[in-house]
Amino acid sequence: MWLHSFKGNSMKTWNEVVEKFLKKDFPESKTAEGKAAISSFHQFPDESLSEALERFRGLLRKTPTHDFSELIQLNIFIDGLRTQSKQLLNALAGGKIKMKTPEEAMDLIENMAASHIAILRDRAHIPTKKSLLELTRYVVDTEQIAI
């Protein structure tokens, strides 16, 4: 009904239809709110990388008018990860993951998120005693990691 409410030839391209639709359903206030949520993304303490990635993608889908380039999206996501997740990604990247091309970095992130390795559920360490040094051993099956 919305599309048929326009005069016959007022929109000539698909991009014009999309632009008018987005302006109608995503006013600037809604876009600003969505952009703020995307920009302030951070991985929750008990959240796996795959859960964080899915939640971040949900924020992007919720605000299709965010106008963040793929590189900016990638940087926001990586910057919002917990230190342990970033360190693991950097190790898998053989250096800083941000030094990879956006495509290479996303491939690494998606492969790591798709793996069901216990290390992805790394948790914030809260020692039970101040004088006790607790070491956690992570076992990684290298055959399960697709790089």
C-alpha cells in the first residue's frame, strides 16, 4: 500500500524506493539511537565470541541506516571484545588481527566463533583467595581450528 501511494513515475530506481522507505521507517532519532548502541558495543563477561558476534550483527540489522563501513564495523566489534578474546584472535592471526584485511579478519572471527572450543567461553577470572595464584589450563585441538 505504501509503495502504491506514490505517483506513477515518482521513483525510477530501486535505490530511490529503498531511500524513501528507510526515511519513513528509520527517522534520524531512531538511527542515532541505533548508532549509539552499535558504537558502544562490548562483549559481556560470560558471553562467548559467537554469542557476541551474533548480538553485534543483530544491532547492525536493527539499524540498517547506521552508515558504518565494514572496516569501522570490524573495528567497533574487535575493540568491544574482552581482552582474552582479543588476545586469542591476535594469536590465531599470527599478530594483530587489525593488521589483516577486513575479509581475512572476518574469516578468522567467523571460524573461531563457529568452533565449539572451550576456550571461547573464557570467563573473567575472580580469584577466591588473594594469596592464591590460580592457573587455568586450556586445551585446544588444533585440528578443529580452521584458519
